[in-house]
Amino acid sequence: MALPPPLLPRSSCICRGVTRATPYKSVENIPDASTAPSATAQHSLLRAHTRAGRMQPARQVFEAMPPRDRSLVAWTAIMSGYATHGPASEALLLLLRMMERSLRPDGFVFSVVLRACAAVGNLRFGRQVHCAAAKMGYVDSDLFVANGLLTMYASCQSLGCAEKVFDGIAAPDLVSWTSMLSGYTENGCHTEALMLFVEMIHASIGCDAFTLSVALRAASSLANRSLGHQLHCCIIKSGFSKSGFLENCLIEFYGRSREPQLMQKVFDDMHDKDLVSSNSIIQCYADNMCDDQALSHFRAMMFECSECDEFTLGSILHVVTRRGAFGYGREIHGYLIRAGLDSDKHVMSALMDMYVNWATLHKGQCMLPLRMLRYYLLVQGKLDHFIVATSLRLCAFDQDLATGRMLHAYVLKFNMNSDPFVTSSLVDMYAKCGSVDESHVLFSRTKDPGTAAWTAVISGNCLNGQFERAMHLFRRMQLEHVQPNEFTYTSVLTACVALGDVVGGMEIQGNSIRTGYGTNASVVQSLISFYLREGQFKQALKLCLSLSNREISWEALVKDFAQGDDHVGILNLLCVIQRSGGVLDYPTSLHILNSCGKLELLREGLQAHAYLTKRGLASEPCISNHLIDMYSNCGSLKNALDAFRYMSDKSASTWTSIIIAHLENGCPETAIDLFVQMLRREKIPTSIAFLSVLKACAEIGLVSEAFQFFVSMTEVYKIEPSEGHYSHMIEVLSHSGMFKEAEHFIDSVVPLESSASAWTLLCSAAKQNGNTKIVKLAMDKLASLAPCDCRANASLGNVIPITDYLIRRHQCNE
């Protein structure tokens, strides 16, 4: 029976999409007919070459055969070799050649060709082969052909046709069921795969290891722990518990299901742990952010077998990058150079990512990743998309526009601008380097920009203060029906905060709920910050209650308000934290106490103190010092003293805080007494403590005590006096009317760099006291300092206009 006409000629549509990978060329020294070996020997040699994957010698043997000796067995052998070892497109071309010679294919030929169609993804060719096989009666009678059709349709993403073929099989065997299962999982239809697996079990079809592995993969993709546990039991009952292949699948399942204890148990129970097993558990721990366990397994693996591959190194380098353990990463770099893996694309990408992250944490270290980039370019001759995008991220951080433009030229030269990852990285680089217009031009030239590109251009506008344009772009993005992600929402909410657009922020919240990001921790946290800044406290509290404390970064929110000096926002956030049962660490608590003190809100300060006491944070020395400062700013010396007395271990900084509190609240005598107590308790005073006690002496007019403290500071504690210390000493003398002594102190003790402020202070004090002689002397001193000290000019200008004084002085000299 002949094949249908459309399949026969080379010019038919079956040839579309089938390209010869390497055109076959005649090879010299091929024996002629007179010296050629027998047909049997040629067939044996052909099969030996194809089974070993040596396709070039196999093709030479095949072409050397006389046309009459090229039986169906020979054609099948060469096509099977290409379908198995590649290039699979050659198998399709050979089928066309075979059919030109009027050779009728059998079921095995059809199954081989269908396998080749699946490999190259040629659905059109596969459908015509299906028609030919059906007309010859092989589809209903030959399970090899039916199973090949299942695989072909599934690989070409035509699940509807695969289902029709499967339903048409009268008695599907294990291969049929497994092929259909694999087709579902490969196309993301995991629910359908599990339903088919259950149907297969009900049909009493025995499973093999591969079938169970496919079902496990579907269960892990759906995060169906219950079914995964049942499959594990099924594996044990079926006697596959010692199968290394299935044990690795179980490790992957438990890793993706976030059950590290069961994953570790499976690994520990393995009898023969190989490199694949170690790679699987390291990768799973890395994916679950269990960096310590991943590093521990890596060290154990290196200690036991002293070898790893590019997949191991890629996973562990990502762990090292996330932990910031760059010293360990450089050791790994040294190992992979010795192992000859430094040119592997997978490893090199992970290395570049590590060094770029290292450079972002160490300003001025951006040259090392660029040297790595140059080395990789020399070794490989071409950069891949990931390395280009990573390098652009480095340029964006370092604001290296020149290098970024060079990479842009490379992208254009090698036609990499169609990659969405590269395009979004370019847009982000230009925006972060301040070239917003170039970023917009590049974005406008991008064909069908995806979520990453839209997010990059929106965040770039926010970064450069162009918030209205960012909002306009977000609306355009919605009109283009491009789905935002969490980074898009956080960026556009920043624009809403800057513009004070409450309605826009509420609309964005509604949009995030519709797109499934309404419960995303990053988006919710941005919404909380937005509503707090806009005074919508009830809405902010409602959002806080929708997340667990583990998902909300209270510290980041408080720090965000602190950077903007928004003390009211910090206190409002404290109320939300208290109502939602949030937990703070002590660095964040300092911001809250500081805000209470800045706003002089004693009631809120007492509430914050009570909250910190309940959380066990009030006993921290640093917290206690800030409590004293807060109560002092609020004018409550009693509470400041209570906080001081309750401290078990009072450091020098604590004593300094209580001294300053009394000084600022009009109790200089008590401040001096506390300073003396501090010295008696053998606490080493700081420069600030001496500054405070000298100021207290100046307010009271204790000249003798001030000089004692000043000498003690310089001679006993070896503290270098600052301009403030000198100023307070001059104040002490001036307030006591001892202007001559003050003049002598400035001339003999105060250094030249501080003399301008000292003479200014003396001049001001003398003017208030009515001592014109000292005023004139101080002005003369300031005028003599004026040519060499610009600060002297500014200081003199605070007393009288310097120009008039210098003119009068010049006239007197003449």
C-alpha cells in the first residue's frame, strides 16, 4: 500500500521546519562494489556504529552500501541512530529519501520517525506521519506506533490530539499510560496527570520506577503532600525503596514540599549515595533558604569524595552569595579553576553573580567582576544572556554609564535585545545611571515589553523623582494587559506616597487583589507604609493583621520612616505594632524612643517604655540610655532618674546621659554631683561628659571646679579638648567677670584653629558686660586672624560689620 501523495515529494509541506544540521559530504576511500564487504557485514557494522552514537561513521557505511542492499533494516537502523543521538532532523530527511525509493515503512520505522518528530517539535510532519500510519493500519494494531504518537503529540504541546490517541487504544500498556502521564506533566497539567495516575491504579496497571517518578513530580508541582506521602508508601510496597533513581525523586519532592526532615531521612537511608543524590539535597536546601545545611552537605561531600560537578558548584555559589560569605566563595573559585570548570557557562554565571553582589557591598571593588567578564569573553568568545544582565546590574549599581553603553553595543551586535531579561536590565541600568530619557527610548523600541521591562521603567522613573510619569506608565501597562508583579506594585506605591495620591493607592490595592498579589508580603508592607503616611491607620492595622509577624518587616518600616524624619509616622506605626502583636528588635526600638523625645510626647514615651519592658528590651544598656534621653527631652527628670536607678550595670555612657538630662532640665548642680559620683565609681568619663560638666560650671560660675575638671581631662584622662571645651572655659571666666584671665587662657591654651570662635565668644560676653576694652581687643585679634582664617571673618561679622571695623582700623594705623 502506497503512502498518501502529500508525504512523497520533497517539495511538500512536510519538509518545512526540517533542516539538515550538517549536509552530508561524500567521504573519500569508501570501498567500491568490487572491494565492499558483504551486505550482512555492512548491516552489522552500521548497527554497531548507531548503537554507540558514532553517527558520522554510521552514515559513511550507509552511503557506501549499494542501493539494492539498503534494506528496510538498514534504513531503520540509521534513522533510529539519528533519532536517539541526533540530529533528529536527519531521520526525517532520511524517511523522505527512503520513500522516494518506494520502500514501505513498517511499524518500527513509524515509531522511530515519530520519536524524531517529538525531538525536533515538528507537529506538521508528525501529523502527516500519523495519517500515513493510520492508512496502513498501524495505529490500531501496533502499540509501538500508538505510543510514539502519544509522545510526539505531547512533546509538540498538542495534548488534545494525545488524549484522542490514548482514548483510541483498546488495551493501553504501561508505556501508554506512562507516556500520557509524562505528556501531562511536561505541559504543566499536573492535576490531570494525577487523575490519570489514580485511574491507572484503579485499572490494576502495575507501576514501574519511571511512572512513580512522573507522579511524584506532579505531586510536588501541586504541593500535594498527602499524595506524595501515599506515593512514598507505594514505592516501598512495590519494592522500589532501594531504587536510587526514585530516592533522588523523593528528595526532590520533599525539598519542594518544604519538608526538610523527611528529605534528610530519605538521604540518610540511602545505601548508595552518588553525585546526583548530593546535588539534589544541596539544591533543595538552597531553594529552601537552609544555607547552613547546604554548606554542611557540600563540605561532607568534598571530604568524602573530593569531587563535584558544575551543578554542585552552581548551587553552592548561590548559597555563598546569599550569605555574603565571599571568602568561602573565592576558595570555591580556586577549586573550580584547578578542576577545569572555570569555563563552564553555568558556573561562570553563578560566579559573576557572586562577584557582582560582593561589589555592591564593597564600594570601589567593581573592577573584579569586570575582569571576570573580560576573562570569560576571552575563553568563551561570547557572553550569554544571564552574564550580560548581571554585568548590567553592576553598571547600574556603580552608575558606570560608559561600561553600560559598551554592553548595550554588544547586545545589539549579537542580537540579544530580544531577551526580556537583558532588555529590562538595560532599561534599569540607564535609569539608575540618571539617563532617564535613554531608558525611555530603549523601552519604547522594545517589541511587546513584558512585566520585567515595564517594572524597570516604572521603578527608574520613581528613582529619578518622576512620579507622575511612573503613574502614567503604570496605567499604560494596565491598558496593554501586562500583569504587574510585586516589584511593580511596590514601585508605583512609592509614587503614590510621593504624590499623596490616596485614591490612586487604594486603586492599586484593589488591582493587586484582583491579580493575586493582595496577600504578597512585599506588596502588603508597601501598602501599610502608604496608609500610615496618609493617616489611614485603621486600614494599615487591618493589613497588618492579615499577615503574620514573620512576614512583616517592622524594622524595615520603622527605618523607612526614620530616614524621612517622620517621627509622627513612627509613633503611629508603634500603635499598629502593639495592636497586631508585633515584635521589634532593640535597634528599631531606638528609633521609636528617639521619635518620642523629638516630639516631646511623654505619654507615648511611657507607652513605648512599657512595651519594651514587656518584651524584655528595657534592660539593654543602649535602650536604657535612650530612655533617659527620651525622658529628658520630654522634661520628666523623675522618669529619667527611675530609668537610671533601675539599671543594674551603669556604664560611662549611662552616667553621661543622666548628667546631660539634669543639665538640659535646669539642674546644673545635680549634674556636677552626678559627674563626681561617676568619678568615684571609677567610671572613665568621655569627652561628652566633660563637655557637659564644664557647661554646668559655666552656668553656675564655678571657676575653680571648671579648671580642675579641665586639667583632669587633659592630664589624667588624656582627652584632647575640642572647640566646645574651650568655649565653656571662656564662658566660666566671662560670667565671673574674669576677662583678663580669659584673654590669657585664649593666648596660652587655645590652639590657633579654635581661637576665632574663642575670641568671638569673649567679644560677645564683654559686649554684654559693657567692657569696651576687651571688645576692642577681641576685634583686633579677630581682624588679625581674618586674612588667614575665613571663620574669623564670619565670627567678627556676628559682632559688628567687619568692613566698617577694618576701615576704621586702617584709618587709625595711617
